[in-house]
Amino acid sequence: MADKLYQRQMLLHTNASSKVHHLTVQVETAPLPIEKRKVPYAGLSVWLLSCAIASIQQIATSLREATPR
């Protein structure tokens, strides 16, 4: 049971006294851990590289067409 608040009662007794002491405590459980998403750096790098190559090819093609022969 994650992220809950519970109330517990502890009974304390000693050999020195016959009296029992009651201690009430609140216990809060930890929340569920959040799953960390991994960024796909390899795929992102390939995509950026292919975009850069396509841009360079487009620029080279437009420069060749603009150059008078």
C-alpha cells in the first residue's frame, strides 16, 4: 500500500513497572517509484544526422542549378 497514512498503537511495558504505556504513532508509506523514461539518443542522433545530410544535399543541388554553365 503505497503513499498511505496509517495510525498504529504501540504498547510499552517494562519489568520495573506493571503499568502499560500506550503510544500512538502515524506511519506514512513511501509513494510508488516513478518509472524513468530513457531518451532514445541513438535513434535521435541518426535522425538528426540524416536531416543534416538531406539539408546539405538540398543546398548542393540548389547551388548546382543556380550556377550558370
